[in-house]
Amino acid sequence: MPPLVPAITGDPTEHRVEIGRLANRCHVLGGQQAAQQIRSAFDAALGTELPRALGRATESLFDGRDDVVRIRHLHVALDLGVAVDSLAERLADRIAGLLRDALVSGTGDVVTWADHDDYVADYLARRLGLAQLPAWPFEDLAALDHLPAERATAEMVRQRPVLLARLVRRGAAAGAADGVVAGWSPATQAALTVTLVLEGDPGTTAELAAAVALVGPYAEPTLDRGPGEPLVAEALRVALRALAASTTPVPVPAVVTAALALLAARPGSAAEATASSPPPPGADPVARAVARARSLVGDLAAPGAP
């Protein structure tokens, strides 16, 4: 058979096996009647029976695996002999055996990620130029290909803030922790900061305190902002540098919130004079984000705070 292209995704609660394209080629030694019998058997097996049979054959194959696996192709050879009974089960058993072999082969046609977040992070890193990776493992995310890399990244981070930490690690490996947002417009950087502060979960008080301690050394006025560039855009870059230095997991919204609060509290900051008062109804999102950050961080930013 020509290439069999499975896309296999495992998560802690459900395993999913997908075949992106299944092509078959049969060589029949016999007359027209034998060929027609084989054709009918294949139509039935591949159309309705194989998915159920493959589910049964691979039921235990991914037990204990929470990772994401992409296999570029499998070549399945099956000698039917003179019997075409139980064709779907025979195909499924053969495919399951090849999958088992592929999972331990370590060849370039098999790529594995620890979890779905790492999978998406590598897709985004490839789009952002932070990693040289082939395109074929990321067909599941092809719907994002029509978006610019900047927007695709922002959209995915809004949904899964932890992706920002995964991307920072990839950026740091490429030599620039804040390379994740290199080339982004200040408006896009600011919008992502505002979203993570207003909509993200900053975690527990202890986690927020850890974020404040982590961000502190990077919140000094050492980063140059362009004319008119918002403080909230700078806060995102400060958060990225802090995340790159983190040795323990800290919620991304907590780090971004801490960065914005500490920058807004700097003497002379444009936000510093107004941050002590709650924003009026209908205030713009930036003002609400600054107020929320300052409120959440509060005394945690004071010297000697736990």
C-alpha cells in the first residue's frame, strides 16, 4: 500500500487515532470475478469496518501516554491469500503493529511532544521563526495558517496562556527571550497584556507573590520605549524576560499582571498618578487592566513583602 498517514493525539482522558489519508493498491492474481470480490471486501472494510477494528486494536497501545505523536507515513503490506474474511480486523492488527514499532523507532518520520501545549508551541515557534521545523506534523493546525503569525500567536495565547511560557523557552534557546514578540506592533503587544490581565487567572496569592519576586529585577526602567509606545506593551516584554529566567512554573497571567503593576508604580510613570483610583465606568481597557494589576499585586510589591 502507498503511504498511510496517521495523526495520533493522546491526552490524559481520551486517545484519538486519525488517518489523514488512506490509499490502497491491490495486486490480484485471478480473473475479473476474483478482482471484484477483493474490491467489494476492501470497500466494506475501509468504509465502515476499519475505524471500529482499529479502535479495538489500538485500545491499549496508548495507555499511559499523554503525549502527542505525529507519524508521517506507514507502509502496510498484507498478503490476503485466498481468504478475504475479517479483512478489517487483519488490517487493523497490522496497522497497530506498525504503529507500535513506529513509536519506538525514533526515525525522522515520527515526532513526539510531551503534551498538546508543547505541540501548539512548536507550531507557533515555527511560524514566528524561532524554530526550524517541517510543516507536515502540524496539519491539525492548518486553519491558523491563513492568519499572520503575530495574530495566530496572540489568539492561541489568549486561549492558553501557558503557551507564552513554552514560547519563551524556545525564544531563549534561539538567543532572545522576547523574540516571541519581535516585530509585533506595540498595539498587539498591549492588547495581549490587557487580555491576560483582565481575563487570565493569576492563581493563588502565593503564586502572585512569586510572580512579583520574579519580575522585580526586570521592572527597572532599563527598557527603552518608542515615542507613544504604551506601558502595557513594555509590560509584556518585561514578563517575557522574567519568564525566561523562571526555574519553577508560575502562572503566565500572574507574571504579566506583576509586570504591569510594577511598571505602573514606577515613579514618574504615566499610570502611577491615576492607578490609585478605581477607573470610572466605561473606562478604556488599558485603564482597567492597570487598576486590576495594581489591585491584585497591592502590598505584595512592598519591600519585605512575603
